[in-house]
Amino acid sequence: MDMISGDLNDDKLQHLAMMYATLGATNEAILHAREPMDLYQRVCDAAVEAGNFHAAAVIIADWNTSWVTFKAVAGKGAAQLNKSRISLDEGTVEGQGLVGTAFRTFNPCISNDLLADDRLRPWHEGVRKSGFAAGAAVPLMQDGRAIGILLFYSVTKHVFDGEIIKLIERMARNITFALDNFGHDAERKVIEEALQASEARYRNILETMDNAYCEVDLKGRHTFFNNAFSDLTGYSAAELKASTNQDHQTDEMARKCLAAFNEVYRTGVPKKNQEWGFLHKDGSALLLEGSIQLLKDEQGKASGFCGVLRDITARRKAEHALRESEARFRALTHLSSDWYWEQDAEFRITRMESRHMRLNQRGHPLIGKRTWETEFEIQTPGGWDAHREMLMNHQPYRDVVMHRKTRKGDPYFVSLSGEPVFDSDGVFTGYRGVSREITDQKIAEKRIQYLATHDGLTGLPNRLMFSQLLNVLIPTATRFGRPFAVLFIDLDRFKFINDTLGHEAGDMLLKEVTVRFKQALRASDVIARLGGDEFVVLIQEIANPEQAANVARKILSAALKPIELLGHECRVTASIGISVYPDDGEDEQALMKNADIAMYYAKEEGKNNFQFYSKDIKSQSLERMILESNLRHAMERNELTLHYQAKVDLGNDAISGVEALLRWNNPALGSVSPVQFIPIAEETGLIIPIGLWVLRTACNQNVAWQRQGLPPICMAVNLSVRQFADDRLVESIETVLKESGMAPHLLELEITEGMVVLNPDRAIKLLTAIKALGVRLAIDDFGTGYSSLGQLKHFPIDTLKVDRSFIRDIPTDSEDQAITRAIIAMAKTLSLTVVAEGVETAEQETFLREHACDQMQGFYFSKPIAADEFGALLRDHVPRHMP
């Protein structure tokens, strides 16, 4: 006793003594328990009462689910334990706690400070409420595997040491021993009960079987039958005993039945799966299937017949319905342009059907082949190897694209969707699915992809492609020490000509200038159109800046030559800014920015000249500096406002939504165009607080309209690149929605293609988080950016806004018509709402309506207007009635 006192303090001795008491109480419980549930509860009660534990529980695994249930609980924390969600699955957070770990490792799992244990973070709230401080989970083992957990909780930290755990393990082994004895006793009891019940089961088997059983004498009188036969026919026992088979059959039914009985009587051979009819008491005809066997008396003479019957009326109807369904399927296949196909378990094509032909033999070159043994190539990540692995895993697939060349060399694309087929035993038997030709769709998609990287008017690379080329060139130039130059070009009088002679003349001018600029450059140089009248040139491998100056002179000379436009001789000049790598910048952004600054300096120097960037050039013009300075105070001075432009449903002319558009009115500068101040806000980072103000103001206004009795409509708000990159974007959106009280589905955020395709993994996560709030998402200015609909289908987009550049000349430009039709058609296949921007004429509206565009937005219906004006428009506008 002195040795123990020397090693353990009094509290530990006391607790150890309590554990021995608990062990004794557990053994007593084993002696008195009659069945497992009784044992579990007695053990838990003993642990709480004798062991001074705050709570104790017994958990037994349910092999049908990974979630645990408490078989017995005791203690003050019992109620909290019963609320706990605990899993045995290592792949879940709820499976990482004491119970799951002990169950999987077959070893005790202890935590002597629950609130400090990160594994138990999902249960910390419950731990605080219950007052638990320490816990231990010990597996209950049987036949080499864990069948459950013995769980203890204490309000004292660091109570579960090695000796305490050893005692709990002894308790667990004693419980398992008791369970084994229960099992042996149960087995003996089952055998005894089985022997006692055998005779009763034999006597009652006919009454308990689902199928009907009937005996008749040689004249067809019913001599014995079970309740199932009475239920099947609808007749009472008295009615059946007083009748014969023939009394409940039509003449045709009786004839077939008699023929079968005579055959069994004559041959003595039972008949199986015999079908005959029987009239139900309600007058309906039953179709029965069963056996017929000859009954003999003690002398071996035939005395009647017996049989087991089942009703197959519903089955026959189902088979008939199945045949009709197959007929309808074949009719549908005949009407569809899709192919229906089947493959065997080794993925060979065994059947192909379309409205043109039906092939299931060797009549087609694809029959008997696997798809990768044909001329087709597959367009999926990983190619055929990944597709074969998916098939081996028996996974379904949708819209897998394959292609080949026709004999004429033309492209041919098909889309396949398939699902695995299993028989009634769950054995894989092959695949079946449909395929359809999508050549036209792919060609249109390729055209859209081309337009995403090229300027549609001049055919030059656009900003995206130029950016990609520049980013490829920079590492090479760095590695080999090769300077290059970027020339930023702006046409000086383009806007005047465009406004005076019209867009047609402006387009002719841009095309002609493009031809001239290309002739002034070397084959290795690259020219791109950034938009409007802005061009950029990449001059590779210059030995000195003078080479770039020579190219700039050639471009100035080419631009200055007269051009005849619609019968008018016109002249334009160019302003060129030049930045040189690496002196003026080592990345794309710096080189483009500095070339742009130099270009503006060239304009300030009188236009029709070029300027090299230098640190002496003011990075901003005076106007830009004034704009930026005033913009920084615009919010605090309440100079920002929102105007609202309606979206109109082309189906019924109803106002279906509204877009919030930012306006800035400065006392000194007057009304400043968004084209002027938005880029400055983006560059300086002011767009983050301004964008949040726009979002909050738009949501509050939408709620205000509803409080005025106006119908709820979807409010569209543009997100900038800076906002999209803001880590707090989702939090900001959620906060604004809560503060304004606007329903999330009434908010639609508009983003550009470039925001999502440059970093698709981040974009998918961010957009998915926004969608989880219930907010709608739209792609703005589609067709001018970087993506295709094939890429966009991976993003949770609701709406596609067709850029105004495709809408402007749509009544007369066949190319714009084809592209718009293709965008609408493919967007429909992705279940996207299509909105056309910049609709200004009735002809444009008519084209869009005729080609199933969902909504339009533009001056033709309404310009952007103030909030009170829009409220009046929403209140007074009357949609047209559909015929």
C-alpha cells in the first residue's frame, strides 16, 4: 500500500478503486442479464453509479450503415450523447473521433482534454453543453473484429491513464464473453424451438404460402384449398366447397383445363407451368399458372388432382405493355435522327438502329468492332485509354465527342451517350446508348472559337491572342537576351469619320488600314486589333530602338495615305507609343501600359507621330489625373448614381429583368462617361468599394420597388475583374443580400468570359460558392472574349448575353446572323437563358424573336433611366397578349 501511495495521488487511487468497483458491478451485470440489451444498460448504469463517470454508452455497429446508434446510455450527459452524429467511415469528418478510430484500429482511443483535441472539433459544442472533459472509447471485439464500442466520459481531465484503460479493456472482454454465451444459448434455443415448430410449420405451410393451393376430386369438386386460393378467386370457403372448377370457367377455359387434367390422369406425369383461366367472383377473368399432380388413395388409385397456382394476369398485361413500349421505342427511333446502339460485355457493337436502317449483323463496318477499333478519334482528356478505363468501371457517360474524316476529306463529328446494362443477377452484359451527328454544331463552335481569338472585322488577332503571344515571347527573350518592341497605335481621326459617314465607312477604314499596316511589317512581326481604333504591333528581335522607330515611321506613312470611303476622300493619322523589352517593362502588363502612356504622350505632342516610353514622360495626362483625383472622393460626395435599363421577354413583351448601370456626375467635370472612369477605377482598385456600393444600392432599390407594390424582377449587376479576384466577394454578396432583404434568386451577377477561362479551377469554385447563395450568373458580351460554349458548359451559368457587335448588323449581315443563330441554338442545349444586348431597331427585334432568343435589352425598348422613371415604366408597361 505504501508503494502505491508513493506513485499515485489520492484522486487517482480513489478513481482506480471506483474502476475496480465498476468492473465488479459489470461482472454482476453479466450474471443477471438475460439478453444483450439488458446487459448493455446494466454495464452503463454500473459505470456511472460505481465508476463515477459523467456518462457511459454502448454502441453496436450496424453493418447496413456507417452511422452508429447507441444501444444503451447512462449518466447526466445521456441526452447530449443521443444527439451526437458519429460515423465509422474514415472518409467523413464524423468518423475521425474516438469511436470511429477505436472501431477501425481495434485499439482504445483516448482524449484526456476533449476541447483541446482537434480530432473532436465537430463535437466541441456538444462537449461544452454536456460538461465532458475527457473521454475513452474501447472496442468490443468478437471473432477477431470490432462489433461495437464501450464509451466513457468524465468531467475531469487526464483521468484515463494506462491502468484505467486496462480495466476498461477487461470490462470489454467480459462483455464479449457474455455475448458469446448469449449466442450459444440462443442457438440451442433456436434448435429446440425449430424441432418443436417443425410439425406446426408442416401443418400450416399451406395456409402461410403466398401461392394458392387447391385439391379437387375426379369430378372437379373442390375438396381442399388454402386461404390464398379463396382470396385469389374471391369466393368464400363454403362457396368453393359447393362448386366445381367448371362452375367458375367459360366453356373455353373449362375445355383447356379438362384436357390438361385428362393428360395427367392418363400418364400419371405431373404438369408444370400449365396455364388456364378462372372467373373471379367479381366477373373478371384471371389467368392462372401452376402445376397439376395426380392424387392417389391408400390403395394407389387415382382420387383427384392437386396443384399450386399463382395469378399471372398482371404479368401478362405487363408483358403486353412491354411489347407495346418496344413498338413505341422503334417508332421513336424511326422518327429521330439519332442512332440507337448496343455493345456486348467486351464492348463490341452488336446493334445499330436509326430511322434509315436497322443493323444487328455484319451489314455495317462498325458491327462487331469496338469504337477504338474504328476510324474515329475521341475528344476527351486522356483519349481512348481514359475512355476504356471508364468502360471497364461500368460508368455511364454523356456527350462524348468522336470525329473522323469522310471519304471526301470533310470533318464528321458525332456525340455518344451510353449507360451500362446489367442482367437480373447484376452481371454486366454491355452498354447501350444513342449517338447523333454534331458536325454543324462543331463547325459553328470552331467559328465562335476563332472569333474568340480574332477580330471579326479585320481577321487580326485580338487582345487575347496578342496577350498569349506576348507571354510566350517574354521567357524566350529573357533566356536568349533578345530585346523586342511593343507599338501601341491609335487612329487620330477615326471617331470623326465613323460618326460623320457612319459605321459602314468606319469598318471600311479599319479594313484598309489593317491591310496597309500588315504591308509595312515583316512576316515575323505581329499586329493585333485591341478594339475600336486601337492596334498593337509586336516587333521581335530588335538590335536597337531605331529599328522600332523605322517600323513606326512606315506605319505613320501608311496611315496618312488618302482613303476613299463611300465616295469621300478621307485621311487619318496615327499616334504611336513604343515600349522596349526589357528596359520599359518585363511583363505583359508593364509593356502594354507603358506603350499606352507613350501613345497618349504622342497625341499630346500633336498626333501623327511616335514616342518612346521614358521615365520622363508623365504617366498620366492632366485629364486622367483630374479624373482619378475626383473619383477617389466621388462616393463620399454622393456623386455616384445608378440608372436602370430594362430587359424584355421576347415571348410576351413583359419586362423580365433590369440591369443596374453606374453613372458619375461631378460638379466640376459634369457627367463623366463610364468608359472614362471605369478603367481608372479598375486600375487603382477603387472598383472594389465602388462595386460593393453598386451591389448594395441596386439590391436596396429592388426591394424598395417591391414595397411600392411593383412586381419582383431580377436585378443584374456587373462584376469587374478586380471584384472577381477579391477573396471576400462571396462574403460581400451574402452580407448585401442579408442587409437588403432581397431574395437571392432576384440577383444576377454578370461576368465576362475572360474572368472564367483564364483560371477555370478557381472560377468554378468561386461561381459554385455564389450559386450556393441562390444567386443567378450571366456571361456578359459573349462572343468577344476567350471562350466557347463547350468551355462554358463546365461553369454554373444561367444566362448568356450576346454581344451587341453581333446584333448591330444582324438584319443585313449573314455572318452575324449565322453566329447569333448558332449561339442561341447551342445555349438552348445547355438550358441557358439568352439575352441580346444593344437592340436598337425593330428589324433586330424581329430577327431575335423569330429565332427563339429569350430576352432583349437596348435603346429600342428603353434607355438606362433613373430609379423613379424605371418604377413608373414597370408600373405602366402592358405586355402584349399571346395569340
